[in-house]
Amino acid sequence: MTEPDFETTQIEAAAFRRLLQHLLQERPDVQNIDLMINAGFCRNCLADWYREAAEHRGITMTKDEAREVIYGMPFAQWKAQHQREATPEQVAAFEAAQRRHAQ
């Protein structure tokens, strides 16, 4: 994959920032497990990808630092404020989704 030009990078960065804003400010109620069930990724995945991109550019970043970028606050704080215990239905749907995504 070739590196995008500057303008494309700026547009992609703006779209990414908008996604983070949407998840943080407009839809903090959407649980990570529901994102995983429906989209195959969650906020933690975004944090992992963010950290990988930083490391690709020679920037060392911890898992917690990357999560703070994505969650807009320390992960433990976000978890205490927004994360609910998964229901049995969510767990079953997650397990089924994991099987589908693995294929």
C-alpha cells in the first residue's frame, strides 16, 4: 500500500477525529462488546491500531497511552463511567460474531 498524499492524510485524520468525537461525546453508551458484535472492532482495537501506527513512525507508546487517546480519558475512568456488565445475550452474540469474523 502506498503512502497517501498530504491532502488525503489530512482528510483521513479529520474523519478519524470525528469518529473519536462521535464515540466519546455522542455515543459513549455504545458498549465495546456491541461494537465487536456488529463491526468486528471496538475502541480497544482502535487504540491498538493507533499505537501500531505510532510505532511504525518510531514513536513509543504504551497501551494505556493509546487507550487514553481513543477514550479521551484514562481507560479505567471511562470504564467506571460508561461500561456495563455484558448480558448473557451479548456474550452469546459476541461468541457467534467471533466465529463469523474468524472465517
